Amino acid sequence: MKDLSPSKIVSLIKKKEISIEEVLESFYQRIEDYNGALNAIVSLKDREQVLSEQDKVSKTHNNQENQILYGLPLAIKDLVDVSGLPTTYGIPRYKNNIPKKNSIMVERLINSGAIIIGKTNTPELGLGSHTFNRVFGITGNAYDISKSAGGSSGGAASAVAGGLIPIADGSDMMGSCRNPAAFANIYGIRPSPGLIPQERSGIRNNLPILSTLGCLGRTPDDIALMLDVVSGKHPLDPFSVSPMASFRHHHLSNKEFSATKIGWLSNFNGYYKVERGIIDLCESSLRNLSLANIEVEEIIPKNEPSKLWMSWKILRSKVLFDELSSWNLREEDKVFQVKWELERGIELGGIHIEKAMNERRKWEEEIGFLFNKFDFITLPSAQMFPFDKTINFPSEINGEHLDSYHKWMEIVILPSLLGLPTVSVPVGFNKMGLPMGMQVIAKRGDDLKLIAFSKKYEEVFESSKTIPDLTKIH
């Protein structure tokens, strides 16, 4: 079952060539075999309970032809509410927090026939690009369980890469879909803000939306399947938008693909500290795209990258301070990264926000100018290969000190700050067999074009055919 695409599984179920029970049994067996080592899925529902619940649903609902996820078992990131399952946020005090209703996204997944069987692991409150918390522990990388799975959607990425679930949801503020996807040799999208709606009716400030929900899958077609379910306007999200077409059915012709123009930002002319081998892998993929007549040009930004980082840190800390302050967290709930953001957020006033927003506008102008020439802009998805999972966060790259817990992921902030849809695509492995990815960034609202390009990228590189051998983890 792990070798079948999500759409193929649904097709076989609807043709009655396999049963939902067989699908559930297959995935549950794989979870039983390998999740103990990966620790990707948490709060797993009892197998017999799920089978019993599904049997009742099958007898009372006959509209499966309209359910494009019919029979697919999914696990939801442990920051998102699922009725009857705990949403712990990785915090001990919330280990028994059982929501009474589903989030918008989960409700759409269930209405499309998905079966929610558990949660995927995440850092505490989703902060930090490394998945560990005091409730469930550390998630291991599917290619080397001694290494980090990235984060904050690390549980989702390891579960998809390891074939424990067919596709997964995620969320992304600072690379939280892109970094885990890169660490797992899969695809991960941070869409345009509002494409996947979430409860935002209480938002009253004028700050940009920095965090979005997203999806992770072995192929762009898998992500397209999920996006067709979860995207679109919703009355509880005033910022929500509907796509102009189906992600599953939107494609680029060979002629359109060959006419693509890509701008390569590399390491921002030496500004970003990047572990050796990452730039080489990205440039190798770009050279292969050039063979398909795609125009690739290296570009050097005119604005100062250090001011981009300044703008990001101010706006991120302000957004997080406002959100975290509403939680009334106890002192024991505040891990290092939470304290770091709160301490900085409390010092921020209007003059700081104005300065950050002015710098953001400068980058909007520069990137807007680049999009007049290029269809996509590219950057590495991370500055480091998967690292030792027992450390809290990297403190240096190539021997150079990093001055914050998230500095090692600075390379993802451009699309996050500007609200640009971005897909992390696989670019291969280093000599240690550790995966890496590359960010493909599109104009805001160009999500359909971005996914369509990613489909052609997968046709060229067939990255999904390389999967981890989990039999070696025992």
C-alpha cells in the first residue's frame, strides 16, 4: 500500500478492488512496524476503534463518489484541532486537551472521505525547526533516525517519507513545511496566505500574515489532491481566497515548461552561511533544468539581506508575542524559544513596526521587479543538512557562530515575510545519504502555476522513486 499514490488508493477503493479495511490494516501495520523508531505519529487511535467507526460511516453514507479522499487514513499536525483527539501543542499541561470540534481544514478533510487516525509530532507551540517536545519526545529522520526531521511539521514529513500515511497537512511560518520536506526528500508547500482558510475572525491588527497552513506529499500530484480539498474561501477567514481551477487538473505543457525562466538567489551573494554541498545540489538540479531549455540566471539582490532579517525578527516576534500573550502561559510552559520571542516582543513599539514594514515594502518592490522577468525565484530550503536530533538547535554553520535559535533557517524568510507561495522540491542527497531541497518561489496567488511546475519537475527528476529503507532502523 505504501507504494501506491493517494489517488490510486482512492481509485482502487471506489472500484472495490481493495477495501477501506485493507487500507487501514496496511497503514496501521506499517505504523506498528516503524513508528516506534521514527516517533512521527502521536495520539494514535486504536485500530479496532477506527475500523468500527469506519464501518458505521460506510453504512450510513453513500456519497463516496464525491469524496476525493475516500478511505485515506491521515494524521493531523498536533497544533490543529480534531474532535475527540488531544491537541497538545507539545506542552505537558495540554496533554489532555480534547477539542470538541474540528478545525476548518480537518472538517473539509473528513467531508472528503479522509479517516483521521492520529496526530503528527511537532515542537512545543510549533516554534523551532526541529521536532521535539516534552510530551512525546523527538521525531527521527526517515533516512537516518539519529538525525533531525526538521520542523515544525517534522512528524508529518517523516510519516509521509516513511509511508506511515499517504499525505499530510502542515503549517509554515519560518520554513515549517519546507524544511521538513527538504529533510525527507519529499515536496512541501507553503501556499499564498488565505488559500487554506483558518479561523482568523478575531484578527484586528495591520500586521502581515506570516503563518499559513500547508501540505506535504511524496509528489506534487499528492499535494494537489489535498489542496483541492482544503483550499477555498470560508466565512470564518476574512483573508481566505478560492483557487481559479483544480490543482489536480492544472498542468503545464512541455512548451510552457521549457519557456520557464528561473532566478537563482543562491546564498544571497555570500550573506547566508550554508553547509557545504547544499549549493552544489541545488545548482546541479538547476543545470538539469537548463537541459530542458529552461532559462536559469543567478541574481544578486540589491537590498541588504541583513535588513530583511531585521524586518522578519521584529514582525515575527510581534506576531508571536500577541498570540502567545493570549495563552496565559505558565512559567513551566515556556521553553527557551517561547521566552526568546516574548522577551523581544514586549520591547517592540510602533516605531519598530514601522521600520520593519518599511523594509518589507522595499523587498516587495525588488522581488516584484524580479517577477517581471522570472516565473520563479529559487533558494536552498535549509542552510544545513539534517543534524544530530539530540541537540536543541544548531549553534554554528561551517564553524561560524549563530546568534539565535532560528538563525540556521534564515534562508526561508523571504517568502514568509512577503506572503509568497513556495514549494520545497527535492534536489538529492549528500555523501552521508542525507536529503536536501530547494525553494521554488512564485508570485503571490500563483499557487496553481507553482504546483503545475512542480509536477513537471517531478517528471524530470523522479525524486519520489527514492524512498528510505526503514528495515534498517531496527
